[in-house]
Amino acid sequence: MAVFAGVTVSCFLLSYLLVLAFEAARIYLKFPGRNVLLVSVMALGLIAHSLFIFNQFSLATPAGDPPQLLSNWFQWAVLGAWGLALACLVLTIRNPNGSIGLFLIPLVLTLIGLGLLLRGAPPFHPETTINLWRVIHGVGLLGSTMFIALGLAFGAMYLLQSYLLKSRKARRSRIKLPTLEFLQSMNRLSIFASLFGLAIGLVSGIVLNFNREGQIAWFSGGVVFTFALFLWVLLAALWELASRGALGGRRSAYLAIANFVFMVVVL
């Protein structure tokens, strides 16, 4: 019997919707204790989210069967949303007056919605044995997806903040964002971290495919699409390292956003 069976998706979904509402209200209203309330609601949602994931991964399998790690799209999306929500909480605490949640929470909600939409989809691997390479493969691809999604958010924030500063509207704007230096560093981090995750996912996927079938299906959809995404992100990372052109931080923002667009096309 699941210990946290009473914790459902609705528990943390409602918390994240409230956080988004508080962030949007920041644009029009000011009230005392808003930052404390925002962080508290976000933390409660993350706690409920963590309990739900613990239930899913540890207690949701039949008696005697091992837990299935990232065995279906629902678990994959819910865990990805948890990672983005954790990043949002940490960054909100670090920048309490910034509107970071306004950019990150929609991504969290999108992943949760995707998970609910695909909740009835069949599992990735019907077998019950745990394969270490399968876990590494899933974690690598999930981590790269999360960093690519973060790149989208921070790239959009950078471009908006750059526009506000150049047009001298930053002081009057009610949307407060971190400094351009911080946003640029986060864009670079998203590019290189997603490349590392994709490399792990690609290599472990090839090994997993070989161990399961005795041969490597180089032209299967999974290998081809993962390799295409890896090659694109690799080119973006090399360009980021080699280029020091006039675009500056905007280049990193454009590359991070382009990574997300290419990932969506591949998926």
C-alpha cells in the first residue's frame, strides 16, 4: 500500500498555479509579505511533488517487483517538472525580487500537462528487470531536456532585459529580472550541461540497444533523432566557445532558444 497515496497531481499543480498567479500579480499589485508567501507556496508544492514522485518510483509497483525508473512518459514528464520547479525555487530565493517564476513556471505546468496527457501511454520497456544502462540513458536525456528548457527561459529573460535596458525602460518596468551577466552565464550553462547530458544519453542508449538486441540499430528513430539533437547542441556549444562576436550575450540567448526549438522538432 502506498504511504503517500493521498498526494495527487492536483496538490502540486494547484501550488504552481498559485505561484504563477502571484508572479503575474507582481506586475499590477504590491502587498507586504509577497516574497515570503511566494516562496512558501512554491516550497509546499515542491514537497507535495517530491512525495508524489517517491510514491510513483518506490511504492507504485506490484509486490515483489522492482521499482520502474523512468519507465513511461508520465514519470519522465513529472520528474522533469520537479527538476524545473526545484531550479525555480532556488533561483527565486536567490533573486527574491525577480520575476523568474513568470518564465519557469509555465514550463513546469507544460511538462505536468504533457505527463497527464500521456498518462495512459504504454511503458518504454515492458520488462521488469532494472537495467543500469537504461537508468543512465533516461537520466541523461531527462537532464539534457531540463537544461534545454531552462535555456529557453533564461534566453527569453536575457532578450527582454536587454531590450528594457537599451530602451531605458528597465527602471520603470514592473517585470524585474536578474542582471545580464547572470542570465548570460545561465544560458552558457544550459548549453554545455545539455550537451553533456545528451552525450551520456546517446552513448548509454547505444550500449543498451546492443545489450538487448545484440546489435546496434544505427538507423532506428531513437538513435537518429538523439544523434541529430546531440550534433545540433554540439555545434551550438562550439560556436559559443569559439565566437566572440558583436552579439555577446544575445548570441548565447539565441543559441539556447534555438536548442529548445530543435528539441521540440526532434521530439
